[in-house]
Amino acid sequence: MIPMKIILDGDGCWPDLAIKNYVEAQEGMEVALLKGGMASGKPSVAIRLTLPDGQVVIAQTTARLFCSAGRAFMARHPDLFEDGPPVVAH
């Protein structure tokens, strides 16, 4: 299994970043569903971040864990989409 930690109260959740150098992705992020991405044949999700210097970071998790995060966020904020429709996939 590819681990993913879901943090529902994220404000201040990474205090180490106050004393460490880090780089913020400037190009946004891309999220891709990879059918059969897991050894089991189940889908995985890849997240691509492009750093300011052009380097690319890819993180991967199971589609189940990724969707579980979305469900947890929706449970915490059920009114999340009240002001409009969700983003449409391409």
C-alpha cells in the first residue's frame, strides 16, 4: 500500500517548515488517475508538482486513499460546493 496521511485540521500542522527551507510549487498541480497503477491492478493517483527551477515531483497513492481524503474533507465541510459546481475533469 502507498501511504497517505490525511490531516483534517491542517493549520499549523507542519511546524518544522517554520525552521526548514522548503520550495512551493509555482505551476499548480496536476492529478492523474492511473488505471491498473497498483500491483493489485487497482487504480492509483499520481500528483505532479513543477518546482520554480523546473524540477518535477511526482507523488503517488492509491485511488482509494485519495478519494477517502476527499470524502473526509466533504464530511468536515459539507457546504464546500454550495457556491458553485465542482471543477470539471478533462
